[in-house]
Amino acid sequence: MVAVGGVGVTRVAQSCAGAGSRGKLAVVGGDRGLVMVRDTGFPAADAENDFLRARRRQVLARLGAWLRREPDDVNIMLPFDEVVAVLGRAGERRLGSRVVALDSIVGSVDRSREFDRRFRPTSARSRHRWERLARASRRGESTPPIEVYRVGELHFVVDGHHRVSVAHALGLDSIDAVVTEIVTRLPADGICYRGDLITKDFHRIFLDRVPLDPARRARVTLSDPWAYAELSEAVEAWGYRLMQDSRTFLDRATVAHRWFDEEFVPVVDMVHQAGISTTRTDAESYLWVIGERYRLLRSHHWTTEVFTTLRDR
């Protein structure tokens, strides 16, 4: 057991040639299986090979994504500021030293262009620094822990991008880090690529306009991001009619809770009882039925005629 980049890892050296040969294969064990890293016995040469190998893999990964017609954001790391802006920052707390899984490090605070999603270097500009850290790791020298922000189960590098890149290149599974947790209004669940931020952004805006508590919020889910904007307008229109009828001003939180209890839940229950719109979520069923109600009957009121008409269509 030796220290590589400050993290313990088992290495088994197997000779590639006859006795006395310097050529070896370093077998680095981890959860992702055995990673064969060619070892010449000279840390400088090995570090150079490590960098060139990482660059080749980055170029091949980019070419493969292009040939498979994958979205542009597949190999791009997540930008921390965009993620936090979409989820809504609510606070932070320092957690201190932790061991962080490399696969959970998906983004950067300020260097998203220098590395790809797997922290492979995208150019040779930082080659000297990268190889210096790789030499130190191969010699078993300890390196300072990286610094990361944690958002849900995701981690974003503040300091230590090259150390993360070297750890990936050497086949490690984890790395020491000083962690600061960022508390957000929305959970980070479901965020894998940059394109996933669109859905979260619309959801956050919906909650700004319709501030439901967590228990009520859990029932309002939509698969189409734009539908959150449509639902926001529907709730605000319902609240306006409510204030007109009662001749009383109501704040957004009151309108949101009354809409959920007096409009959303009863309507969804009637939709289920009528046996219509069974393949949609509750929120999607609600949006569909209010749209059909106005299109067919030009009415904002609920009657048995509404559900009879929809069921018979």
C-alpha cells in the first residue's frame, strides 16, 4: 500500500520483460476494476506518458461523442455558478476534511474550459504543472487536499483541478478534500448534464411565483420544463379570480396554499375518479384538464359537465 496523491492505493508491479528490465506494469486497483498504467521506473517519463495518455483519451472521447451525435454538454463539466443559480442558494456550512469519490466531482468553480467532464486536460497549456504533480504522486509524495463545494451529492472543484486530473489518470477512486456544503432551495437530484439545468431553472422560477411548502411541492411535478411556466400563470390567474371574488388582497404564499388545497387536490381527485388522463402526473393532469375545460366549455368553473364531456371525448 503506497500513497498516491495523498490517497492510499494498492499497486502490484508485474515485470514486462526479463529479470533486470525496468519496464513494468502498475496495476492500480479500485471500484472501477484494475487499471493498467505502464511504469518505466522513471517518474519523469511515466508522468509524461500519463499526460499524453490523458490528452489522447480526451480527444477520442470528444470524437466519439461527435460520431454518436451526442449532445454538446456530454463531455463538458458542470459550471458551479449556473448550478447554484438554478437551484437557489440558501446558505453554506463548512464540513472540513472528507474523502470524496472522484466520480462525484462533476464541475468546477472557474476552470470549466481547461478540463473535460472526466478532468482530462483539453490542451497542453498546463502540461508542466500537471506532470510535476504526476511525478510527485508516482514518487509517493503527499499533496495537499483539494478544496470543493458540495451541492447535494455533487462536488465542484475550487482548488485542485490538476490533482483531480492526475488522480483520474492514475485510476484512483477517491481523493482527500476540504468540503464546504452549499445549501439550496431545490435538490440537485437529476442533474447530470448542463441541459438538465433548464428543467431545474423553470422549477425554481415556478416556486418563486408559487411558493409551496415542501410537502405540497412534492406533488407538483412536470416532465416538460416549459409547463412550469404555464402552471405558474394558471395559479396566478386562479389567485386573481379568488381575490376579485373575495375583494381581499392575498400574498403569493396564501394564494399558493389555497390553490393547492381548494383547487389542485380536488380537481386531481375528480380526474382520477373519472378515469381520465391516467398516464400523466397529477400536475400534468391538472394542466391538461383546465386547458380542455376552457377550450371546450369556455368556463373557469368546475361542474359535472366538464368531466362528462372530457370522459366521453
